[in-house]
Amino acid sequence: EVQLLESGGGLVQPGGSLRLSCAASRITFSNYSVNWVRQAPGKGLEWVSFISTSGTYKYYADSVKGRFTISRDNSKNSLYLQMDSLRAEDTAVYFCATGSIDHAFDIWGQGTMLTVSS
Amino acid sequence: SYELAQPPSVSVSPGQTVSITCSGFKLGDRYASWYQQKPGQSPVMVIHQDNKRPSGIPERFSGSNSGNTATLTISGTQAMDEADYFCQAWDRSMAVFGGGTKLTVL
């Protein structure tokens, strides 16, 4: 069974930085575009960022543009999200999700929790 | 920015048919997807490309998309279908989710 496993979440002070990781298994990771999607406690889903199969194309939500950087290492079947200048409103569970041929989010990880608080 | 609107809640009796709507400007001109999320779990895609069911999703789930509205329909609703449902579409290289609809099976 295909699996995505996020890690790297935790408690960070406002203004701090953190890097999330997403490890893929049992898929040819390099064949998939990948996204980060977050969900604040008790709230809905919010798309954060997209990266194409080779990493050439990267897109960001306006709320994180200039602060977050998405990257991938296909040799390690891994996706990353470098988060800088963190704010309280970034507090959420962060999911990685692969993109299907029509860029729907077809496989989701279990999520990793980020809390931004002093 | 592009927005997708969903009713906050919908209820249905077991065995009945329920529809959840998702509204956005010219939504019918782009693909809509739907995700089911149960408490404490990750979302699961139930419909993509407006009306396609991924492998393993029961046939009672169906979708349509035309004009400004995409619709998720669950026929013969079961208690296990009680969950939050989110619609999603892409707009100019940005993905957008609807606010979500809580489906209650009474």
C-alpha cells in the first residue's frame, strides 16, 4: 500500500523556522506532483504549496508566499517544506498529498502538527 | 481570489439520497474534486475530474459539475458516510478548497 509519512512538526515560537518532511514509500515518487495542505484546529482544509514532478514548478498560497519554500529529493523519495517567519496563524496539521493526473489530491499522509506559540 | 462555497451542514436519513453542493464562479469550466474526512483521520478523495470515483470508493458516491455548481451525491447513504466533505478546484496555479460540509446521518 502506498504510504506518505510526514514528520518534523512541533512547537515553535513566532518568528521561528521549521522544516517539515514527507517520506513516500511503495510509489515511484518521481512520477508524482506533490502538495502540502494544512488544517487549523477545528477548521477546513487550506492548500499551501505545490511542486511538480521534477521540482521545476512551485506554487504557493498567498498566505505563505515569501515565507515557505517547497522542495523535493526524488532520490530520497522525499518532500520538504521549509517554513520561516512563522506566525500563530500557521498553527495547523500539515498534510502532504500526491497529485493525480488532473492534480486532485489522491493520496494523503497522516499529517504532522505545527504549533506556533510563545 | 477564487472562492468555493459549501453549505456548513446537511443531514440525511439512512438509506436516503443526499446532495452536497459547491458553488464557484464558472466552476463548471474546471475540474472539481471531493474529499471525505472523518474525525481524527486524513482526507480521502472520493470524486475527481467532476465525476470519477477512485478505486475502492463505493458506487453510491457520484459527482457532477456544470455552470457554477459542482454536486456530490450519495445514494443509499450509510451511517459510515457521516463525515466532513470538502470540494476543491484549481484556479491559476492555486488550489482552492470549499469550507466543508458536515454530513450528519440521522
